[in-house]
Amino acid sequence: MLVVVQARSDSNRFPEKIFKKINNISIIELILKRLSISKKIKKIIVATSNNSTDDKLTKYLLKKKINIFRGKLDDVVDRLYKASRGKKYFIRINGDSPLIDPKLVDKMIDIFKKEKFLVDILTNTNPRTFPKGQSIEIVRRKILKDNHPFMSSFDKEHVTSFFYKNQKRFKIKNIKNKNKIYKIKFAVDTKQDLNKLIRFSKNRDLKKFTIFKK
């Protein structure tokens, strides 16, 4: 499946956090490295903005030969719709999730296939039972275009909020956690979050790390 990683440089709370490093690897590169471990993902695209604030990110990704799409800064719905051109579904991953678990991604893909393409969104965030930073959404691309005219500015920036607010109108399946997992925040929103993950990741092999405990 196609994964679209939603990323930009101008975070209000923590500017350029995607370039900060954990175990000497930048957050954006760590996300991509961990996703590449997945056995089910066919392609990864980073969807960023066409604003000048993301020129540095674009150059960084192109240098590393990463697939990239640039679109509207504040209309992320439009950006992801165009980035996923040619696909009926795509997996949405946020650029604040350096320790996203490829095993969890693969489990979600397996569940999605069992649904036989009958869902609009397969999610593990509605309600959330997995830690922040482990959010995975498999989205039917067509619903973005069909519902774009009815979305607020907030919805266009947060992509799936419109569908969760109006979930009776859509086929949404939520996956709940039934396993013993680490109960910490895996998302990086602030410098404090970053420092906690740096301490957590010390002496861990991040290529093998999974949130699931044995």
C-alpha cells in the first residue's frame, strides 16, 4: 500500500522539529526508516507544503532520494488527495511520529484487507487506545474530494476530523489495542517530548523496536 507521511517545517509549538535527532537520526528520516521495515508497504511519499518554509525539507528529502509531493500549506486534505493520485486508498502517517511501529502498520493493513475494501476509514484513533505517535489511518481517497467543499479550515488542516465528527455518514472502523504496550507518548510536539524520547531510545535498536511487549 501507499503511505503518505504528512510533514512540514513550521510547527508552531516546535519549529523544524522534524530535523531534530534521536539516536543521531533526524525525526523525518527515522519515520521513513521505520516505515521501510514494513512488509506490506509498497511506496512512501512525504507530502509537504509548497511554502518557502518547506524548501529546506524538500532539499533534504530530494538529497536522500525520497518521494515527495508539495501542495497547499493549510489545506492538507487537498495536499494528501493529490499526493495519493492513482490510488483508491492510502495510509496516513503524521510527521511527528518518529517511533511509528511498522508491525502495527502491517497489522492494520491485514485488517483492512479482511474488510474487503468496504470501509471509508480504518483507524486506531477513534477512540484512541494506542499511544500518541502510533496513529495510523487508512483512508479512501475519494471521500476527501467528495467532502472537501463542506469542510472548515480546521477540518482541511486536520484531514480526518470532519469524518469523525460526522461518522454516522461514513463507514469507519476503529481498531482497539488488546496488547500490553508501552504507555508513553511517542509523538513529538514539544522539546520536552523530544527529550523524553531521546532518553527512552538510548541503547535501543530502533530498527527492531516495537511498541508491543512480550
